[in-house]
Amino acid sequence: MLLHTVIVSFNARELVLRCINSLLECDQDVHLHISDNGSTDGTLEAIDGRYAACENITLYKNNENLGFAKACNVPLSNTSG
């Protein structure tokens, strides 16, 4: 069973990278949906650089800080499961 996980980030580069690594190391078949709220600390570049070839990650680049609930809804409106 595929486990869909939504991660919302805003200027939390190192924390998000550790979270991604941890979730990808688990024994579950996981797909990560990362909704970034317009980070300016290099979060997007770090994710793109390290995980560009990873098919288990979908990155949603929000132009502004939508807040947690709206940022969660961005990937949820684009996936099934």
C-alpha cells in the first residue's frame, strides 16, 4: 500500500531535508508531497538538487505563504489515495 505524506515547509531547509531522508528510509512504500510556502532560505533549491531524480517526491512551489491548512490542500487536490 502506498503511503502519501504531505510536508508543509516555510524556511525550514535543514529540518525538511532531515524529514525527507527519514521518511525515504522507512520500510513503507511512501510518496512525499512537499508543499513549500515561498521559502527564501534555499529549501526549494536543496530539494531540487538532492531529490530531482526521486520519483517518490512531488514538490509544490507556492508563490507565497498560504498558511498550513491551505498549503496542505495544494497537494491533496492533486492526488488520490
